[in-house]
Amino acid sequence: MLDVGTAQSIKHQVGPQRRSVRAVARETGHSRNTVGRCARGAEPGQSELGRPRASPKKRAAQAALVALLADVEKPQERKQRLTAQRAFDLLKKRGVDVGYTVVKQLFAEERRRRGELVARTALTHAREGRGG
């Protein structure tokens, strides 16, 4: 684990002093990957993967799923409701290039966002006479 002083020293050697990463690594005893990471300005102990990766297919699939759910607007009985597998099949028929796992994740997010799970559970309890 690098301390802040060592990281700043490495950054200064590679940056303003224009020394090679390999030479600094040899001199300090740290790996070239570590020296390169310090030269790019990463904080010691912090991952460089701070932001989520872009996923254009997922965004396209989400838009298509929202449109599909708008088509099947009204809540249905348990046996007739739209499932993630059925949504995946319908999206494939519409030509959306997406995998089942992504559809399953998006479907669950959309259900939570819309609050369908809570409403369906309350409706089931009311029909069975169990109260709220």
C-alpha cells in the first residue's frame, strides 16, 4: 500500500521530471502498473473504476420494455400477468437485441418503480380475507 507522499513523489518523477515509468518502478521497487496508476493521478487505495460503464443496449432495451409495459397497461390476474420471460420473448419478436438477464433486471427495476409488487400483494390479501 502506497502512502500519499510516495504516490506524489512517483507522480512528480514521471510527470514534470519526464522519467520513464519503467525507470521509476525499478528505482522505487513498485510495479509498473502501480507507478502508472500514480502517474495518472489515482488516489492511493482507490479503484480507477469509479464510474459505471456505459451500456447503450441496456438503455435501448429499457425504453423498449417501458413501451411494452405501456401496451399491457392494466394490472392482470396472477396467471395472465406479463412475466420477464414473456417480455423477453416479445422484445425479441420486436427486434430488440438484448439478453434475458438484462430484461430480467430491468423488469424487476420497473416493477419496483411502479410499485406493482405491493399493490398485487395487497389485492391478493384482500381477496383471501386476510386484511391489508
